[in-house]
Amino acid sequence: MGASVRRRLVGAFGGRSGALVQAPPDLVRCVRAAAALAPDDHHPGRRDACKASQADQLPPSHPTYDTAMPGTPIDIDAAIDLTRTGDLWLFRGQSAVDRAIRVTTNSPVNHVGMAVVLDDMPPLMWHAELGRSLPDLWAGKHHRGVQLHDLRAAYTLWTTRYQQRGWLRQLNMQVTGEMEDALLRTIARLDGTPFPSTARLAGRWLSGRLPWRHDPHAGEALETAYCAEVVAITYKAMGLLPSRRSPSWYDPGKFWSGDTLRLDLDYQLGGEITIR
């Protein structure tokens, strides 16, 4: 992607978001450095149970899950200061919709978003959700579905109004400029895509696991998209995920350390850090 196209994307970001984001004239590749957090030595499978005495135990939503999230708790200020482009934010709530998502996908968490930290813009969260409480900083308006939000505002909304718990997972290396270009192209393409109904979400997740329905190129022109699909499509565009699986194969729990997700290009995700 040429520098002129990159400038146009950044200009569109600033222009369409009005006063919400003040974009620079050019996007300097300066993702903020932060201390790498190594993965935990032990990552239990989704159906493994950790000892109840472990700190930060995950409250069960389904009898299958009685699993602890590893990591020393930090506050939101420290988490935002640490987060870099490509880091993941995971959430778990107790509403009927949250439980339905977890039971349907056999996942210990019900939501995943990806951090976007570019130049001197505020840290952002790229994800898909049912609500429209926050302005989408790419489109400059409120809507449901795939959105780009101020990270702090999104975390505050999810942990207060939505009553969710949050965790941060960090990549072991910063992303490259080419990955940032791919990320911006993906945002431009997917932003505003509607969130699917619960029934459609379940059907798409199931079809992604049927070998005769498997299409590794699915998701290029989605009519609807859920949170894990958005992260998977973006990671694939950035070269972090292999192309052999369709985005619908992924659910929020695939991005939890208890699963066996493998990234490409020597990238790894660390264990969950609990956000106080």
C-alpha cells in the first residue's frame, strides 16, 4: 500500500469522525513500545478446571467452566498504557445474551475486541456489538454492528452498563507497518457491517465447523459479522492467522488462552491480564 493511500485512509479517519479524533497529516509508524508479557506455562483446555483457590477465578456461566484467568490484576489506566495494536480485550458478562453466546459456542467468554493504537490517536477498540451507545469513530455516528470505539469509553461501557469483566491479552511483538496498512483496509471494508441475530450467529458458527461447508475465503463480503469473526478477519488480513480456516470457525473463546490458537510469523498471545 502506497504512502498516498495510507494518508487518504488516515485522512478519512479524521474527517469522518469530526472532533472525535484529530488525525495527523501522515501516519508515522510508531506503535508505542511496552514490556512483553510471556504466556503462562500452562494453558488448560476449555473443559479443564483450575483449582478453586486460584486468584481471579472466572465465575461459571455453564457447568463446563470453572476456570481461572491468569495474570496479576492491573487498573484500566495501566492496561491502556500497555496496550498496542493487535492486543486483544476479552469480556464476560451475566446477561441472557452473554450466556446464550457462551453456551452456543462452548466458550468461557462472550466478547472479544482488538486494540488499535496508531500514532498520536487515542487507543481504540475494533469490534462488533449489538449496542450503539458509543459513536463509531470511523463513521462518525452511532450504529450497531462492526465499530471502532475509543478504548477507554468502550471498556467503561462494557464493565458498567453491560456489567462485564474484562481481560487484556498482549502480542509478544509489535505489529509492522504493512500489518497496520492491512488493518486500516479491513476497517474501511468492514466498518458498519450489522451484527447477526443470535440464531444466525449460532448457525454460522456451526457451519464453520462442518468440513463440507468449510470455506477459508468466507468473510470477504459478509452481510453480518460477530465480534470473533471481525478479529479473525483482521488477524488474517494482517498475516497473523493462517488462511485455512474460515472466520466463522472462530468464537470469542478461541482467543482465550485456554484454547490452542496458534499465530503465524512467530507471534504469540500472552495470558490474560485481569483489569480491575
